[in-house]
Amino acid sequence: MKEIENKLTRRKVGLAFGGGGAKSFAHIGVVNVLKENNIPIDFLATCSSGSMMGALIANEVPNIAIRKKFSETLKRVSWFKPTISKKAIFSQRNIQSIVVDLCGDINIEDLKIPMNIITTNLNTGTLKAFDSGNLKDAVTASSAFPGIYKPVKIGEDYYVDGGLLDSIPADICREFVGNDGIVISISLDGHLSRKIDRINIFSMMYRAIYIPLINNREKTIHENSDVIIKVFNHQEFNFRNWREIFRFYSIARTDEFIKLGEEAAREHLDEIKRLLGIERDKAS
């Protein structure tokens, strides 16, 4: 009876996952620590590569199955297989096959944890949060950075990476859990390096793209989050280490990212428990 009462009266917990390519394995590390400490997860709002990890987490796929699947798939040539298309450079067939193999070809509303997948509607230029419809298609669309991956047609419109408009969707989490709920945002950004070794076309394009994105996401997460977990805050964010997002093919790297997520989550564990009143309940 007390367990049922706690479920009805406790604060809802929503997680907001940002993108970051292979660094999104850190989300798994954060969730590992929450589960170990019986922290409930009521909702996920995810974007970009965070949507792929979010889908696996929302369907409660065991870590061992995730690692096994990626170890089978993780080859540099398969992850960066060129596509014969004027719309993109690389194919997303690996992302689609991983989601289907581990979750099935299911709809978002069939997941075990409610989830919103954030995309950008290329036709209207507006944000679209998918809470229903085909899981594989929504995850692929959310991860489709323009020019790298081709847009995904869903219905009559085309959709691309949600990170263009809302890269860490803490605001979507807030809408779901309400003002009384707890929003935990997981950021995979480092801090922007003040040092510019040399000015070239790549460094300028990198900064031109990411400076507005970083500022927009910081505003969103600070206005809507109760806890902000910055997994890579110890790293400088520059074009050189930005390439780490492509390390899907490295088991050692992905294991390291999971471990970093676990370490960052433990640093905030007391804060999260305090918000849930767990310490107070034990004391009483």
C-alpha cells in the first residue's frame, strides 16, 4: 500500500537528452546510476543522437544487449558508408537497423517509458516533438543533420535534426512533468575553447554553427531544469575534439563515454535524492 501511495504522491522525473554523436553513450551511464539508486524515470525528451540512446533506454533494452549490438556493428567503414544521393553524404541504415533489432519496428507510444523525439520540420521551419508514430523513422529524422544525412519524409513533410531548434529539450520535459516535477538535463557539451590555434574554413564554420546553438541550449536548460548534468564540462569544445562524436566504431571510446556519464551522475546524486525527498523519507 505504501509503495502505491509513493508512486501517486512522488514528483515525476523527466530526462532531457542532448545530442553528441558517439558521446551519447554517456546517457546510458547516467541512467545506470539512476537505476542503481532507484531513481524513477517517468519521461524522456530526446534530440539527435540522444534519440537513438533514448529509444533503447525507453524500451528498457539491457546494457549487455546494447553493447553486443554495437560491437557487432562498430566498424568505421559501415558507420560512414557513403550514400548515392545529392541530399546527403552518409547513410543512416545503421541507426535504423540498431533501433529495429533492439526495439522492434514499433511505434513511439508502445515504448515502456513515455518519450518525445525532437525534430525540425524542414517544410515549415518549426519544431516537431513526436510522441507517436514509427520509432525508427522519428529517431532517424531527429539525427539527420542537414548535409550529413538526408531528411526523413514523414507524412507529407520532411524532417531533420531537432538540434537546430531545441538540442537539449528541457522545455518539453517541463511540459510533461509539470512545475512540481523534476527535470534532469544531460548536456554533452564541453566549454568553448577560448584559444584559436589557426583561422581556417573549418574552424570558422564550426564556431559559426555551434556558438548560436550553444547559447540557445544553455538558455533553455537553465530556464527549465532542476538538475543539469554536464558530462564533458571538463573538456574544451573545439574542432579537434569535436571529432570524437564520430567514434561510434570504437568500443573503448564508447565504454569510456558510459563511464564518464556514470561519474557525472554520481556527482549529482545527493541533489537528485534531495529533490525527491528520498533522504527525508529514510530519516523518518
